[in-house]
Amino acid sequence: MLGAIEAGGTKFVCAVGDESGKIIERIQIPTTVPEETMESVIQFFKQYPVQAIGIGSFGPIDVNTESPTYGNITSTPKLAWKDFPFVQTIKEAFSVPVGFNTDVNAAALGEATFGAAKGLDSCVYITVGTGIGAGAIVQGNLLQGLSHPEMGHILVRRHPNDSYEGKCPYHHDCFEGLAAGPAIEERWGQKGKDLVEREEVWEMEGYYIAQALMQYILILSPKKIILGGGVMNQKQVFSYINKFLPELINQYVSLPELSGYIVSPGLGDDAGITGSLLLAYQALQNEKSYK
């Protein structure tokens, strides 16, 4: 039995299951402060004989196993969680192997193993919601270098009709600052779900997402692009992405048929928690091979 934590900015999803992606039990816990949230997390897992726990966390996080702060949440705008020792806290509570990565890398792993990119050795998973983040599978492995990817904070060109300053506290008008859910709400004065009929809202959103996808395609050349998160529940955005992306690429590289290339998550809302189960399984296998 494996444990999984999908740690988001508004809620934690905790589950127990197995390496086939089967979820036996799950709960949701509000993301408040570490003392409250983690107490509920630990109480949930104490009910089950878990052999390993996988964490897919909001970030930025320290994923460098050689670093003295490995396993910590780092420079998050959620100040109560800044420098929180996530992995250490779980290990102290359970003394089991712990897999640790970003929530979007976990979702990419879930989609590549059981979802929309199953059978492929590369994909990019992007979530467009409260924030924007992306995870990538390259040649069958999660992409990691100095740290994990932060693809939500790339720079994009402004839409000609957009004078909004941007929501990102670090970069103002980066991709996340212009296109995440809070940016939509602040720019237009209403939440996205209340702007369904406003064509200009989704045309602008598609313009920004298409620019980001162009950069991901040119750099990573993924075999599938998966777009999740609350904003992408507005399916009309896909038509604008599919309109702008070929114009931006301008036949420089050959694109597959976009309706089958840029898709919604095959696992729906379970991509992240499924990937976190897989992170737990990888940690367990690594521990066994190390011994």
C-alpha cells in the first residue's frame, strides 16, 4: 500500500492506493498553516500500513537531493509554508521512503503512465488555475536540472488590447501574471466562470497560452501537450489556442493535428494524485535497490 499527497495552494488531497494507480481511499484537507494541515495529513495516513509516500507539492521546492534544504518548500508566496521541511516532516512521522516533486511534475508522470500521454516517452503537462505551472517528461524521465521547471514564469508578449499590469508578485507580467485565474479575475472584475460569454476574455487567454506553448514546443519538442487546471474547464479556450499557435509557429516546425496534440488530462482531476502514488512507488523501488 502506497500513500500520496497532492499539496495544492488551496487544498491537500491525500490518498492511499497502489502502483497501478488504483485509489483505495482519499480525503481533502484545506491548505491553512503547516501545523493544522499536516496534523490532519498525518492522522489520515496513520490509519493505513503505507510502505512509502509520494508528495506532489506546490512550489517552488528544493528537489536537489544533495542540498541541505532538500525536501523543503522554498520561496512560496504562501508565507506560512516558506522553508517548510515537507519531506523531513513526513519521514519523522512514518519512517518510510518519501518521493518528492512538484505537483505538475507528478501530474505529468500520472498522465504519461496512465493518461493522455500513455505509451509516449515525452509530454508536457501544464496547469492553468490559481497559478500556472508545468511538468515535463523527456525521454521517459521527469525533467530536472538545477531545479524543477518553472514554466509558468516565462515572459510573453502582451496582447495589443491588454493594459493590465500583471498579478505575479515576482515578475508582474510573466505568463502566470497575465493568464492565471487571479489575473483573469482582477483584469475583468469577475471570476472566469462568470465570464463565459465574453469572447474577448478567452481570445486573450488563448493568445497567451499559445505563446507559451510555442516556446515549450520549440525547446522540448513534446509528443503531447496536456492542459489542466480550473481555467482550462473553459473549453472555448482551446479553439483560440488552436487558432494562434499555427500563426505563431508560422510553419517553422511541423505540428501534428492540434485536436489530438493539445488535449485535456486523460485522468481528469486525478492526474496529480495518481502521479504522487507513482512517486511513492519509485521511492520504494529506489530504497530496495539501494539496500
